[in-house]
Amino acid sequence: MGHREDLLEGAKRCLLQKGFMRTTARDIVKESGTNLASIGYHYGSKDALLVQAYIELVEAMSDAFEGGAEGELRGEPGSLERFTEVWSNIIGTMRAPGSLWRLSMEIVAMGDELPEVRDHLVRAQREGARGLVTLFMGGREEDVPEETVDTLGQFYVTLLMGLMVQWSFGPQGAPEADRITEGLRRVIEGVGKS
């Protein structure tokens, strides 16, 4: 690996060990075996490097949303079975010790302190919304219309953020996938009655 990749891998380890705010440039250099100047050369700043490392950690977690090593989702795209299955897989990642979701809570909370980091993550979140649409509904990310990202994608992101908060603050009372699906079922039934 070159310095760029070494820095990225070192930054990932630092994020998981120390979090965003407590990770220093020196921590990353020590963890990666590189030098301070290489951070600026390859990423522009420590924060830009940490954002890239965080995004890659989240992208790597998306495999677990699909069922991890087993691979494929069994429910038909767009079905309540798929909805339950995907949320069950997502919740499984929230249970893991040292969960990336705790780091995500830190990053959400510090948004106003680092506007350039927030802006970068807002763009990444939009692409995450696009990926969630295909996870639940099938298809390819590049085929998802912007209007669908703005509606269905943001719906899924909103559910995900709410779950993240609940599992971070009180896992004992946080909902399981079957309860979320039952809630959706009731919303659908209620809409049908009006």
C-alpha cells in the first residue's frame, strides 16, 4: 500500500478506537506509519481524511445490510418480507460491540462544529439514501430517479437515523424489525381507511 491507503486504513482504526473528535493527526500518522505532511498532501486535512475513512467504514457495513457473508436477501423487492429482513440485518449491526453507529452519533452531534465535514457527509448521505432504495426495492443505484431519492430514500434514511438514536441510547427498548414492520403495516391500513 502507498501512503494514501495507509493513511486511510490508519484513520479507520483511529475512528473506531477513539472517535472523530479525539483522533489527532499524530494518532493517524502513528497508526499508519506515515508522516504528518502526507495527510495534507493526500487529503488536504485531517478532517477530510477522517470523513473519507468514515464513509468507507459505512460503505463496508452495507454488505451486512444484505445479509453479510450469506449474501442475498430472500424477500421479494418491495415486499414487507424484504422490509423486515433488511431492518433485521441493519439492527444486527447495531448490536455489535464497538458498533460504527456510536461513532455515527458522535458525528451527527458535532455537525455544527465542523461545517465542511457536515457538508461532505450530507452529500454522502444522499448517496446512502439512493443505496437504501435499491436495498429495499431492488434495481441498480444508477437507475434510481432523483425524485425517488428525495422521497423514498429520505424515508429510509429517517427510519435509519431514528433507529440509530434508539439503539445508541437505549438498546433494551429499541424496536426490532418485526415491530417496525408492524408499525408500517398499521400506517398502510390507516391510510386505506381514509
